Amino acid sequence: MTYGTARECGDAVGSGQEPGQEQSRTAARGRSVLISGASVAGPALAYWLGRYGFEVTVIEVAPALRRGGFAVDFRGAAQLTVLERMGVLDAIRQHSTGGGDPLTFIDAQGRPLAALPPEFTGGEVEILRSDLSRILYEHSLTPHAPGPAPGGPGAPEHLPGRLPEYLFGDSIASLAQTADGVQVTFERNAPRTFDLVIGADGLHSTVRRLAFGPERDFVRHLGYYVAAWDLPEDAGDLAARPVGYGEPGRLVTVGRTPRRAGEPGYGGEAFCVFASEEEFAHDRRDPRTRKRAIARAFDGAGWRTPELLATLGQAGELYFDSISRADVPRWSTGRIALLGDAAHGATVGGMGTGSAVIGAYVLAGELALAGDDHRTAFVRYEDRLRPYVTQCQEGGRGAGAFLAPATRDAMDARNAALNSPSAVAAMLQQGHDISAALALEDYPARSAAAVRARW
């Protein structure tokens, strides 16, 4: 594994200081923030904090932005509004998967049983996680143009935003809080001290483990596992149409994303769900143990499942994780806070991507308004967001049982519901109601007003 800054990863990155600018004019003292995680929540938070003048460093264990991964979606006015205020909604739409066709559940002979409408999984705009991560990362590194003078004649110019520093191929080794900051040691880089540390590093958060306690205290296994990988080009017609074949407690699906059709070696995607009360103690950086677990779970399955499993040997990027839920009683401790899945993750069906982007917007906004009072900011962030994300998490509670029901009777009931227009409409309305249950503050406008008031 290698490590380096964003510049070494192929993007033009600076310190956030334009030539000729004085450092003292680009950020207030005492506003340095370390963010752990550069997938979705981390770059989104880095963008907003940089816009508000914070000095941001993002640490990411992967040697570069992660590739692969399945599609994620955004839905509801709140999520789309945040993307629009960030200035990335158009780019996300340009890279949209298009939503695709309904996923047809089939029997062992390939005959259709029921269809999962694309609105269930595609939301209002759907994008590959890798494309989303790249868009947010690049946007966080785009210089912000200074705005007008905030206080009228005689006031100084609007302070320009700062660009974040990205450190890839490294991870946090220890955190020690003091009265003045957080002392951080890394696996590779030299120790540093930051005013604040934010864990945006997913369901299996390192920051949460170091600052809040072991994962078992906060993450609850919900009885299922999911896996996803790209099919090789020689997979033939295996993914010619989006279908899902299920047996009690297990499901395999295949399909193709049209916008990826031109990628060399691309033959589609596989997505699998299987029930298991056992929690696998596997090394998440070792794909061999994960592939063996998937093969065991689907041993003897019908349809073309053996053909699908044979492609595992050629899989490069493999996603494999439990369907779990993170419940953290309090999202902050002192100068350290959690964001996204680290605070309130739900592996599948919990609107986690949209919630993470909203959370980044709210957390950065509250920090900008609170000045040096991070404690107040953290409390307001949690108070505003927790009711919304708790509702979103409920969607993930039954995701495994919906996709891979435990019995034939439960599978038949699921299929009957999907074949009922009124039942489908009710399920879609429930998801819409949850996604709409948040009123957004206009943090950019409030922050600008606060600057004007200080002058």
C-alpha cells in the first residue's frame, strides 16, 4: 500500500491558499479539522467546512479513491436541495445510471414471478458510488470564489474558502483529547494535533472505536449479509436482463449499468443477499475469505447461480458486509464527532448516502454558526438530524428479509405485494414521507449573515 496527498493521486491540490494571499486572512485560528474517510460523507463535509474557512485534512485508508461499488440514490426534497446548494446536482445527473429497468424476480426456470420497480432502488437520481465519490472529492478541491464584502463600506473582503488536504493510504492509530485539541497519531504520517476530529469512516468506523468504544457496543447484526462484484466480459448473457433468483434466505441478482457498457472487461454486476445469524470474523482487507463465505452460502442454489459464483475468482473489487445497524447514543464526545454511517448506519435500505450528505451539510453549518463553540454545534447537529436519520434507518431494518425472505410463504407474500399496484404505491409513499421529513436551514445564508453581524 502506498500513501500520499491528493496531488500525488493525480489531482491539482493546494493548501487552499491562492498565490499572494496571506495565511492569516484565509482561516480563523483554532479551526483545524481532521476527517477520517474519503468516500461520500468525508468529501461532502470537507467541501462545506472549506467553504466556511476551516482548515481541513481528510485521511483515507485506501491508497486512492475507491472504484467499483454498486449504485446509490438520492430522493426527497431535502437531499436534492443539499446537492443543489453544493453545486453538484447537475454533475450527478449527468453521471446518473438512468435508473434502469425493473428488477424481475424469477423462478429456477427463468420465469417471472414479480417485479421490483426501479423507484424502489433508484430514487429520483441514481449514481454509481465510485462516480459520486469522485464528484464530491473533485468538488471539494475546486477553489471558491470570494463573495462580496460582508459588512458594507469599510469592511474587509469576504474571506475565501480553503481547500482540504487529502492523505491517502493511511489511517488513524490513536486519539488523545486535551483541553486545546486532539492529538492524533497515524499509521504512516507523523503525529499532528487538530482542534476537531470527525469520523466519517463508515459502519466499521475507526474513530468510533478509538473514541467511543468497541464496535460491538454500537453495531447490531440484522441477520443477513450482502455482496456485490463486477462480472467479467466473458460472462456472456448472464446479466443480459436485470433479474433476481431467490430461495429461502438467499438471493442472487444480475444486471448491467448502461453507462458502463464501454468499460473494458465489463460484463455486468452481481448482487447477493443471504441470511446468516453467524457473524463472520473475516479480515475485510482479505477478499479470499469473503469469496469463500459467499460460495458456501450459495452452495447448491438453482438457476444459473453456479455460473454466477464461478465469476468470483475473477472479481477484483468485492463488496462484502453484514446488514447491520449502528446506534450510537450520542454522536460526539468532547472534540470528536461522528458523521454518516459511523453514527447511524444501516447497510441496505436506510437511505444512508442521502443522510450522509445531509449530515455533512448540517454539521458544517452548525460549526460555522457556532464559531469556537464546537460543543453547541455538535448538540445542534445531532438534535436536528437524529429524528430524520432514525426514520431512515427503519427502512434498513427489514431490507434483508424483504430481499431474501426466510420461507417460501414469505417469498410468495412479498411477490404478491409487488404484484399489487396499491401495495406498491403505499410502499413508495412511505419512503417518500420519510425522505421529506426534514426542514433544512439555509446555512450558507445564515453564515453570511453572521459574518455581516460581526462587522
